[in-house]
Amino acid sequence: MNKLRIPLHSSQSQLLSSNSLVTKARIFRAVRGMSSQNQSQQEGCQQPPYFQLDRTASMETPLNLQVQGTIPKWLEGSLYRNGSGVYRVGSSNFQHLFDGFAVVSRWTIQNGSVSFLSSIVDTDTYKKAVKHNALVGSTFGSNFPDPCKSIFSRFFSHFLPRPPKKNDNVGISIIKCGERFFALTESSMIHELNGDDLHSVQKIDVSKHFPVQMGTGHPHFEKDGTMLYYATNLRDYNKAYNFIRVPPPSGGVDPWSNGQILASVASRWKMNIGYTHSFGLTENYIVHFEQPLACNVLKILTMEMRSSSFEDTLVNYPGEPVSAFLLDKKTGERTPITYLAPHGFTFHFINCYEDAGHVVVDVCLSEDAQIIKDLYIDAILKRQQQKTPLNITFGRFVLPLSLDKAEPGKNLVTLSNTNASAVLREKGKNIVDVRRDTSFDDTVYFDLPRINYDYNGLKYRYTYGSSIFNTSLARVSLKIDVLVTFLTYLCGTTHIPGEPVFVKSPEGTLEDDGVILSAILAQTSDQSSYLVVLDASSFKEVARATLPSDIKINFSFHGDFYF
């Protein structure tokens, strides 16, 4: 195979000899970027519609949809969704699922009718890309040069370590606080959105209120509307993991401006901070997993020097365990037990609850952090072609709350409905090795889990998830009954399912009295995407609202239904 040669001018040759590692890395990334872009251009017609959105994703008026079946009369409101949407501007393409510019959508249900509206979130990052007709800057899995930088600035950016510029793309979730909507991501940047037209109202930077640089798209809400928010401090490993209590918003004030840090916990590493996407909650405790996938501080400071993406700063420790800990939800005090689980990786907590002196922790579990690389777009398309599912399954751990009279080497889990184990170490103070419950079927792959949120932090029975990007057995998988049974809704090989959102019936008395709403995405341009309404108890389809086949919708990660 012929090698690709890049001609160098004399000044570039000097730079290569004086700083060869940096320059070689830049050349490699440039070649990889060109190869990826050329491949995307060649295979663009083969990509599913949800990777082909463009500026037309911003609609001026809602579109009325054709409805089949009967939508329950009590179901009136809007399902809001958020996720990566626009992956191409000009001739450049994003490479990772998390990179795309945020597209927010709204499915409004009223009197049995359904309308659809979507909009690209008008962030500074997106507007800059449109202005230059090119992707700009560093994202989760991609890196592109900044046309606004002078030659002088570009030259010295490869020698002077500095924090990367903040990216305000907010493509993970959308939440409602009071009557206000906020689009969230994993950075400290947040956009408040107008619920009517889905445009940005204001930009909020959480780091102006707290010493943090990263946030979460998965806050929790108490019954009174108080938010529990997670944020990461990359500059002080002693206060790496932060849990912030945010009161319900009042007026037009930035809600985070009135928040208070409930607890800060140190990282096990001095130069690495564990990557966190979500956390768990019970009636009395916050549950956190410090995972063996960490952000390397030095790599973050040298992102510009190395022309790298955020994914390049992540360090995987395959031999190290997941370290779990509990915090008192009222005082922020950490309980004196450290729970260590064999290596694994979790994006999403499902639910946690207390039961007879234990905390039961349910998560969507991957074998390791390879899942990060499995979400590059070319890897997704390859898996779909080979009909290989993402290996994400139901994982349950049981954490004993007390070590009183505990004997080393003996299983401390006394619950009768689980075979999970927790064993006190012979050596090491208050260290417990935990093993997951193995009674669940590991061939049932699912992620994007949801529950009846009235049961958040409480003992529950049902969770709902999807077999994401799976074309061989595409299903709004499960309804999983944690008593080890499950139901499925199959959408066939021509579609893939999105996150299933549970909406409770106002007159319901049982945990699964209500419906499931899920956007079902077409795999080809001759098929139509649609919103399916499932009876949450039987998991049977009761209605669907279908988009015209020429309307592309993005793969949205998270959102919720609001009456």
C-alpha cells in the first residue's frame, strides 16, 4: 500500500525536528481527519438519515403528523428531546456520536393529535461553524483548526499549555425547572431554551459559581423541585467530585447562582479525575462510581498543543476496580466504607434504593470503557453492518450499609432476592469487594434506561430501555421486571429505537400504569421515523405519529415529557 506523503516547507521541517512528537501527532491527526472526512463523503449516501441532518433541522413552524391508533385522552403535553444532530458543516465531518451540534425536538400531543418541531440550538459554537462554513475547535472525539486564530497564535498554541476553550454545544439532555427549560451537556456550559420555539434564551456557565469545569446531563430532582447536580473539578484532585444542591428557580435568575456545594470528594489519583456521566440517589444517600476511566489533567492542558480531542485525554485503567461510595444526602458526609467492584464501565444509573440495611444499585453496565470508542460513527456503522450489538446489560450491585460484626471473607449481603455479594477484605480498613448479581440475562442488551420517576430512590420493579443502534434485534427493550422477566417492542431492521420515556397515568395506582413514548428512527431515507405510544403495562402499541419520509430527526439521547 502506498504511503501518504505530506510535503513540508523548510520552516515546517525545522519545527518537526525541534518538536517532533507534537508535530508528528498533528500530522497524524490531520491525516486521520482527512481520511475520515473522505470516507464520510464517499459513504454519505449509506449513512442513516439521523447522521445526515443539516440546517433544515431548524423548523420555523410545527408540523402536524398523521396518527394511527388511539392516544389516551389524558395524555396531553410535550415530549422534549435533545441530542447530537448536525455532524457536517461545509466539507468537514464530526467523528464521534457525542460531537454533533445539539438539535432539540418537541412532540406535542393534544386532543389525540401530534405535532413535531425541531431546532438546532443556536450556540456560539454552532454559529461560528456556520459563519466559516467549517467545523471549528475541539469536541469529544474530533478536532478542527480555528480560522479565527492568527498564524502567530496558532504557532504558540503548540508550545504553551493552556486549558481548552469552552465549547457551549449542549447536546445531551433537556430538563424543566419550574417553567423554564435548560439544555445540558457534560461541560459547565448550559443553555436556557424558549419552550415555544426551542431557541436559546441565555447561556449559563456553572464554573462562574463553583470551581468546576465539567457537569452532568443527569441531575436528580427532589419532590419540592430542588435539583441535585454533579460537577467535576479538574484543577483540585482533593475536591474532584462535587455534588451541588440547586433550589427551584425564581424569576429569571440563573438557578445555579443560588446553588451550594453539598459535598466534595477527592480523586484516587493526583493527576487523573474519574470520568462521570451520571450518579445515583436513594432516600438518604448519593451513590457515586469513581470509574477506572479518567481525565488526565496534563493531557487536558496540552489539548491545543497536541491538536487533540477530549477523548484523547481519557486514560483507561483496565486492571483497576470501580470505586463506589455513599454520601449522606442531607449533610454531604461520606460513609466510612469503600466498595470496590471488578473493572466495568457505566454511563447510566437506572435506580438505587435502600433495603434492609443495604443500598441496591442498578446500572447499565459495560465490560470496560471500550464503549467510548465503540461510539465513533464509523464504529457504529460497522457494528450495524455486521449486526453486532453494543454489549451493555443490566447490572445490580448490593452495598451493605454497616460493617458491624462483619467477618472478613464472608458475604455481607443478606437480601433473599439476589445473589450479589459484598465481602470485607482481610486487610485494608473498611474496604468491601462487591460482585454484581448474576441472575439477570446478559444477552439482553439495553441502555438509555428510564423508570417511573415517582420511584426514583425507592424500591421499584420496572425499568425501560432500548437496544441502541442495534439493527439485528432493534427493540424498545424491555420493560425489564427486576424480578427477572422482560417484555419487548420490536421495531424491525428498518428502524432503531430511541430512549423510552415513561409517562404515568394521572389516575394510575400501579408502578406501570401509564404509557411509554419513544422516537423510532428510520435507517434509510425511504422509511419514515415515528413516535410510538406503548401501553406501559402490556408493552403493546396503542398509537404512533408518523413523520414524512423527507424529515430527518436526530438520535436524541435524553429528554422528558411535560404536561
